[in-house]
Amino acid sequence: WSILYPIIIGVNIYIVVLLLRDKITWIIALPFWLNIFFNAIFTPIQFGLRNNALAFVDILFVLITIVWAMIVIWPYAKWVTLAFLPYLVWVAIATALQLMITIKN
């Protein structure tokens, strides 16, 4: 995770910001920003509020925004989409784990 998020995700977001200058619109960049937001609020929800159901909904939004971001950026920067694959796998596993935590509690 410490490699995935700051390096891969950070670099990809930086590239998206650079693409905003002349190739893509803010609407294409929207899922990237929403992903950062939903990712940032997960820890306070899960560990601060201790609300497993809301944490599951949040991580589901993280997963959805990853897929959405990969789809919309593909025509502009295919390698950004490919670089998101490890992040997608990680969050898919985390989503399944969060679902199990929610169900069992």
C-alpha cells in the first residue's frame, strides 16, 4: 500500500492534472478527485466512527471511481489505466474484506 498509493496513484494524478491543461476536461478528471476524497474519508469512517456499513459503502465508491477513472482516461493515457490495475486489485480485495467485516459484525 505504501508503494501503491503515494507513488503509482500520485504520479497518475499528476499526469491527469497535466492532461487537464489541454487534452481532457474536468469531467474526465472528476473520478480521480472523487477517488481521493472517498479514499481519504475511509479511515475516519472505519476507525473513527467505527461504522462498518458506511465504511463498506465508502470503499465501494472507491472501487467504482477507480473503474470509472480507468475507463475515461483510457483514450488519453492508456498507461495511466494500466498503472491503476494494481490499485484496482488491492481495493477489490479490501472491498471484499470490508464486506466480510460488515457481515460478521
